[in-house]
Amino acid sequence: IGIVGSIGWQKGWNIVRQLCEEIDTRHLPYHVTVIGALVPDFSAGCLKVTGRYERTALASTIEQSGANIFLFPSIWPETFSYVAHELMACGVPLCCFNLGAPAEAVANYSVGLVLEQASPFELLTQMENFRIQLFAQAKEEDTSS
């Protein structure tokens, strides 16, 4: 699971922490890579934080991260998000909560999912089901061409 930006409270810091706790406690086969920073910082077994990134190098940083689905964890109804739009421009699967303009953009994005508010385990399940669905669609397209 990739997350991009400087993640403080409004940007979903607690969501990221809860997801990491859930992954580590249940020994789930997921990893979280924050391309950016957590403010304040915390550590978890499943977590890797890359530190600041250059916007011009975001696509290659995403590719190197190993993440195959991205989460925009903001809990604030933002009027616009450069990060969400940059991720969509990179063509990566993107999930966010039903809050503000990013949710509208992600809802209209071909590989976007607007998440239902839920427990950390249910959020992970929603993202994993979406990832499996996208993988199955891609496989179908490959075999039909």
C-alpha cells in the first residue's frame, strides 16, 4: 500500500497508524510505504518511510516502492489535492475516503475506489478486494487481445 505526502493528523496520520497496527497484529501480508513523511513519525514492522521526494521523480519513486495500490488517507474534505491528481496522472490504483474534491475525482477515475468508512481491517479488505478485481480485469484484457 503506497501513501504519498507529508502525513499529519488531517492528512490521515491516525488512519495510517491504525492500518499498520492491524497489519502487524494480524500478521497480514501487506506492507505500507510512505513516500514522504509521517508527522509525527512512528515505526511499525510493515512500514517503510522514504522521506521527502522530488515531484519530478514521483513516478520512478512509485515504481521503486513496490506498492500496487495507493491510499490517499486524508480525513479532511479538501477542495483540491495535488497528490491525488499526481497519483492519477501516474495511473496507479487509488483509494480515498468519501470526503471533498479528491473523492469526486477518484470516483470518476478508472482505477479509483472511494472507500466506505470502516474499521482498519475492513479498510484493508476493501482495498485488497479492489486490487484483486483490477488484477482480474487486467488478466481478462490480456487474454482477450
